Amino acid sequence: MYRRYLQLAAVSVVFASEVVGHPAAVGKVWEVEDPMGLIASSLDYLSGLSALTGRV
């Protein structure tokens, strides 16, 4: 159970860093440079998180 928790925490941190890292400063406004990439990577991480938690 402890290893599963650590794996879940690690994937969650990577997912959060991906989401936070996508916006970029364009002038004085923060915008997402690649919205489709953000959506795709978010769905991929959510799928992985669902598999780790046993939910489909």
C-alpha cells in the first residue's frame, strides 16, 4: 500500500508540474502556448492516476 501511495504521489507531482509549466508569459499576460498539448497530457496523466487508484 505504501509503494502504491508513493507512486500516486509521484505521478501527481509530475502532473501538477506539467500543468503549471504549460502557461508562458506573452507580454504581460500568461497564456497557454500549446492548449492541445496541455489537454492531451492532462488526459494521459488522469488516465494514469485513475489506473493507480483503481477507478475507471
